[in-house]
Amino acid sequence: MCGNFPSVTLSLTPGGGTAPYTVAWDGGGTALQKTVTAAGTYTVTLTDAAGCTLRKEIVVPATLGAKTFYVATTGSDAGAGTQAQPFRSIQYAVDNACDGDVIILARGVHAGSVDFKGKGLTLRSDYSGTVPTAADIAETIVEGQQDGLPVLTLNGGQSVVKGLTVRNGTTDGIYLLNRVDARLSDVLTTGHAGNGISGYYAATGDRYLRFERVRSTTNRGSGCSVFQTDVVAVGCEFSGNGYAGYSNPQSSNPTRMYDTVIS
């Protein structure tokens, strides 16, 4: 459920049955998305190729705001995404999220190859207070998959990644593009076949990347390699990588670094 009145979009993400699926909204409509203009209860029936049906009521409140989804390795994507019934996969949470929503990861090793799909989201560990602890970072892990994709792809909107480890990607760890206005803080990115952080025209003009207490090390490529991207780095470390610690050719503004180690 995304948007604000007078235009709110309800989106369905089928799964668990036999494709293809057919959709029937009460009152008309056969698409996976439906635009509504008022608060109320909207009912839809989903039928898979085997004839199994699911009927669901979606309650649209009069006031909409940012939502928080929870993900745990012991969860289920058939759950509600709450703290009591967390989703299992980060990507499923992203698919069901809207700009401004927050996704909180329980400690454990989570599957990567996550694409933010142009949404401005916050992805963080389940820490208390304002700053994650070393244990929060070390024990909340997003792991690369054997599919040739970055572990995390941030590609538009105002996105935050905070308080976790991104590791063992078959290409890059964190990939930033499409003028994303991103903040990475209290993040370790390590063990990737490519760069720990990569960006291509990721942030220019009125947008920039802000790195706070980011450590990128033991990657086969560079610790951070971005192109024509405006960056501010505070308290970071880009060292012990196979290639350069940090590179940013042809940025319109010089990289601003404070208390940051590059080697």
C-alpha cells in the first residue's frame, strides 16, 4: 500500500501457488495493482493455475504513514512482516514496502541480491538507541548469493543502510546508481569478488552519498569505487583491498573526507 489520497495504490505479490495467477477485485479490476481514492476495505480474490483461491480484505486507513517491516531468518514471507510475524526475505519486504518505509533485520545471515527497485528505504539491524553496537554490526549479515549480482543495489530515492555487515558478493557488495540520495552508516562491507562499494552517476547536483563509520576491507577490487559521484565520508576506513582503497574520477565536487583512512 503506497501513496497518499487521492491516489493510493494497492499492490499484490503472488507466491506459494502455481503460476499464472488471476486477480478479481470486488467492484471490478483484474490487475495486481489497484488505485483507490478513499479509505475503506477493499476485497480481492487471487486464483492460481491449480484452482486454489485466496480471498483477502485490505483495509486502507484514513491516515497513511511510513511502515516498519521486520525480517528474520526464522520468519515466513507468508507472515505479516510484523515483529511477531516477520518476513523471511529482505527482497520480499522491499517488494511490499513504499518510499519512507523501514526494514529491520534480526540478527542472523540473510540472503542478499536485494534490489531496492528505486524506492527510498531504510534497511537496518535491530539495534536499540541511536548507534548500533559492534555486535549488532557483526551479527546482522547480508550474504552474497552465487548469481553474479551485487549484494545490495540502491537505485533511487533517499535510502539508508545502517548497522550491518554486507559480505561475500560474487560481484560488488553495495551498488549505488540513478542519483540515489544514500547514507551508509556503521556498515562493514567485505569479502566481495568486486568492490566493497560501487557507484556510477550515483549522486550529483543536489544529492550526495554520505558514509559514516563505514569500513570496506578485504575485497578483491577497491574498497570504494564511484564515478562522477559526490561523496562525504566521516570516520571511515577503505583499506586492505586488492586494488585501490578509494577512487572517484570526474566528480563535479571533490570528495570530502574527515577522520577517514585510505590505504
